[in-house]
Amino acid sequence: MSAYDDKVWLARYDEGQPASLTPEYDSALAMFRATVARVPDADALRYFDGRISFAELDRLTDAFAAGITAEGFRPGERVAIFAQNVPQFVIAQVGTWKAGGIAVSINPMNKQRELAELLADSGATVLVALQSLHRDVAAHVLADSAVRTVVTTSELDFRTRDEPAVFAGVERLSCPGTIDLLDLLRTHRDTAPPRVSLGPDDIAFLTYTSGTTGPPKGAMTTHRNVVFNAQTYRDWIGIGPDDVVLGIAPLFHITGLVGHIAISLLTGAPLVLMHRLDPALTLDVAEAEGATFTVGSITVFIALMNAPNAEKSKLATLTKVYSGGAPIPPSTVEAFRAAFGHYIHNIYGLTETTSPSHGVPFHAEAPVDPASGALSVGVPVYDTVVRIVDDEGNELPVGETGELVTAGPQVVAGYWNKPEETAKALPGGVLHTGDVGYMDAEGWFYIVDRKKDQINAGGYKIWPREVEDVLYEHPAVREAAVVGVPDEYRGETVKAFVSLRAGATATPEEIIAFAKERMAAYKYPRQVEVLDEIPKTVSGKVLRRELRTRR
């Protein structure tokens, strides 16, 4: 135990939280089956006017498993899922488990080179893809992959009412050489696949890192990891069958996989899907469905605040709001509360921690560090020990800044086919996160930034996060991202990229002056560039590497 673990437990007990969780199921599949038995007629998925009950999802996933097994799929093989937030994603994932396989989540924004890399790395033998993604991307790379079976599907399936704003221009496509998912499900309906046995240490899915610092790595997320953090979401926040989960995070991302799919499979709460994120539509759907819980990137909540129909009534029922995946400026939390009446609770984790390793207890509010202005990411969740260490791995005392090192049941088993990378990042099963932060005397943790993003300006160390938080206080700034760029005199200097709120104006000079009044002389940005949009990954992480190379 860490020298300051007692402070962490104290922070939890103050909020009435237990310190430990016992996994209730051996696998995510067993977790799902228990929910089917408990609430068979409850909605599992809602997709516009479409409804799929847990009993029907059980039948559909049986048919999927039986279908791919008939095509030659064997336990231990991988199924790549290349789709947006549609019911077919969940059908393929659970169906893969029923066939004894490992699901591979593929970012639907990936292009041919990226998809080819992931198919080669995972060795997937089955690909499930939206028809348009097959036509535009997958069809061009499959010949060089291990894929034997391709199942295609349309985002128009599993709903009946036209939604022109969402599906404008979308048509069903013919995909020669592939199996239509609806045909596969009809052919094998009421066919039970061979029973498989999955245990806690079996791999549930490969979740690929974003690759912002190098080639993507497939994190081996086990069934133990999934069950543990599904229970963490349930018990930490208080999610039950009467809740409605609003699916704003991409399902291929660890937040969507656990904070949307797994929590629904565990609790019996319906998961509301909307194909792609559209802020105005999201507000309308949240109101119509009575959504009560969601978790997503802070950039999504910023987009909701700036939607043309952003009215307080739209999110009246959405009382359980969590955000992770990107830093949260305190000013944005307050702006969201002013707009919709709800507090955004911070939650923090990585792909390698199966989503949360830290969180702000529900009904609590995260403190803001008075020195840096950073909002706390919370306290470690159940059974999780987090240490702050220096570059030599020595544990640092309270208040000192170093790398976060995390141990707990949510830490993944390693990286697929990458033993050297696993040994480097997860020595002894303990994750070296690459995030720099500290813990205060009350047990609250703060993230300063990524180690690799620190700016060295004339010997002064600057963390982009601190500069960004100040920029977010400017009334015209919608989003901000800060990087270090070459400078002849200082070696590096601070450059900020900002996007502006609709109807707002501000010159780079005005923004620089605003920051200069509020920051030490060495910290404020010497350069500001205004962009229509800050480049980000689909999960909301700023693509700093892309910004550094802009000319």
C-alpha cells in the first residue's frame, strides 16, 4: 500500500463509498446472460424508433454466433467490428463472445492504411462493416488480410422511421462477396451456437490505442477487466435498470465499450444509440428518451452547449453526467451547469485501465487546485492503488508532481503480440500511464499533462493544460489547444490554437493580451492561431502532433 492510501480511502468513505468490489461474474457474457434472465422484456437497445429487448438481443447474438461458426470461425479467433454507434455493433460484440472469440474495435474514421494495419496486427478472420465503410475502405485491403468472412450491414436497419437529418443521402448498397447481416441472422435464427466457456482471464476485446505517439497497440482487455469496471460505473454512480444510457461516446472506444455497452449489459438499463453524434439531434433524443446517464469527452458537452436548440429542458432528466478522455476546464463545467443545470463529474482512465481508474464520487464536486487552476480527476476507484513516481520510479510525497502508476483489477493484461511494449508499459502488471500529476493532502488527484507534451521555453517548464484552462476563461473561446513550437531565442515557445463560439469575435492579439494578464510571463502564448475546429481524435483527444506540424 502507498504511504498516502489512507487519504484515498478517507476521501471515499466521506462520500459513503465502499473501498472494494467483488466481481460478480466470470465473464462479460455471463453478466449479459444474467440480465437476460432477470429482465428479458426490458429494452436493451433503442435506435430512433427501433427497440431491441434483452431477450431479442439474446436471440440475435445467438444467431450471429451460429452464423460465423458455420462459416468456419473458431474460438479464440478475432472479429473486427468497423461501424458507427448502431445496434449491429453490440450484436457483433456479444455474438463474438458467444462464439468464443475476441472482438476487435475499429475506429470508423480509419482509412485504408490504418484498417490494414489493425487487421494485420489482430489477425481478424471475420470483419463486420457498415456497407459504406466496406465500399470505401475495407474492400481495398481485405485481399492482404487474414479475413475469411465479411459481414456487411446498413445503418438503416433496426429502425423504420425516416430520419432525414441523420440519414440524408444514405442508401443500401450491394456488397458482392459479403454476407448481409440481416440474411445471416434470419438464416440462423433460433439456432443455438455451441456452448463456450469463457473465464475472467480470457480476452474480451482488443482495444487499439489512438496511435498519437506511434503505431496503435491492441490492449488486451479481459473479461475480468470488463466486469469489474462495469460494476465500478454501476456502484460509483448508482446506475440501475431505471436509468437510460445516452450513447454519446463512440462504441469502438473504451468509454463506449464499458461506459455504454457493458453498463447496459450489467444493469438492464437501455442504451440509446444515434449512429453518429449530432449535437442538436442528441439534445432532442435525450429529451424524448428521458436519458439519465451519459459519459463522454468534454468536447461533446461543449458542442451540446453550442447547439442551436440548447435549452435547459432538453437535458432535464440527464442528472448523472460524467466526462473523461480529455482535460476538463473548470470554466466549462460551470458553463454547462449554467446552461443545463447539471454538474459534470470528472472521470479519468486510459484504454489500458478499461476506462475509469479515478472518478469524482456522484453528488460530490471536484476541487480546483488554487495554484494551477486544474480540476481534480477524482480519487482512485475501488481496489485501485495509484502512486506518483519520479523518473527513476521512486514514490513521491503528497503534493509533488510525477508520473501516475496504476495497479488494480481494471488494468489490462498487456498489448496483443507486443511483449516488449507490454514489459515497458506494464512491468509486473502495473501500468505506467505517461500522465503527469499529483495528489493533494485530501487524496484528490490532479492531472497536469502528458509527459511528452511538456514545453521547455528557455529552461522554463510549461504544461499546455494550464495555459488551455486560462484560454477557456475568455468569453469568445469555444475550444483551445496549446503546443510547443520551435523558437530561435527560447528553443521552444508557446503557441495556442483556438476556435471561437458562434457569433463571437476575438483577434489573436486580444487573446494573447487576455492570457498575459493572467499568467506568468514565461507561460502565456506568444502565438495564437484561430481555427474553425481543433483537430481531435474521435474520442475527443487533441491531435497535438498535427498541430505542431502546421505551417
